Amino acid sequence: MIKLIRPTKELKEKALDFRQEFFDNGEKVINGSELLDQTENYDDWLASVTANTSAKTVDPAWVVTDTFFAVDETEKIVGIIDLRHTLNDFLKDLGNSGYSVRPSERRKGIASEMLRQLLTIAVQSGMTELHLSAEKTNEPSIKTITKNGGVYERSFEFEGELADIYRIVL
């Protein structure tokens, strides 16, 4: 069982350990992390993530976004997921949410549960639908999306990769 919690200062060491596992696994991108994979300073990342939760403080180049760590019963960070409340031109093909599961915790249903819980948050935020993307070769993500009600909408190409957009009506 997992729960979604907002990043905090107290989670710094666990978050850095989470990030390092991706790097140790040869993965340089952590989807849904609001650039945790590209930020050297956790405190700067936390300030950015916190600012992006409000229309008054969101980075002008971004959209209001809620970011959550998924933690297990031991409070270990097992995943990360974000909820983008609107889509700008850059995000129209990427969708309302991105997510990643810690390499050692994959194939346990964590991504499906994270997305299931995020759908409740989206409804509480007044959203009526979500658009999510997955590369055509990312079968686990496609299964996660369709398991949560995602219906194929269209295909596109991003950075040389073919991908699909799915819509989940809330």
C-alpha cells in the first residue's frame, strides 16, 4: 500500500536516494519529477515545486502543478507523480501527468496505484479529464493508463519517439 505525499524538507535524504537509484540504473530521466533529475540542489527543487502549486507563484513558463512522492508503509519513496492542472503548447503532447517508479520497485502495481490516487486529486481540483502520453514502446505505462480508464486519442512524435495520447474522463 502506498500513499501520495507532497515533497518536504524532511524528505530530502530519501528523495536524493530515490533519484540516485535511477542514475545507478543508467536512467537519466525521472518522468513526473519536475526536473528532480536535473536539479543538483534539493532545496532549490523543493522551492520550485512548492511555488508551482499556486497560480500566484508558478513559474511563468510552466503551469500550476502538484507533485507527489509515493511512499510505502516504511516511508520509503517508491515513486513520483505530478498533476498539471492545465496544458500549455509544450505540454499538449505530454499530458496532465508524468510518473516514475523507483527501478527496484517496478512491476508491483505502484504506477497504477499512484495514477488511481491522482485521479481522485484531479477530481477534487475540479478537473474533468486528464490527457496522458506514453511512448508506443512503453508497454508498462500504457497498461497503467488503460487500467485507469485511459482511452487512445491520437498519436504524435516527440524527440524522435512515437507516442500516444490517452484520455481519462473523470
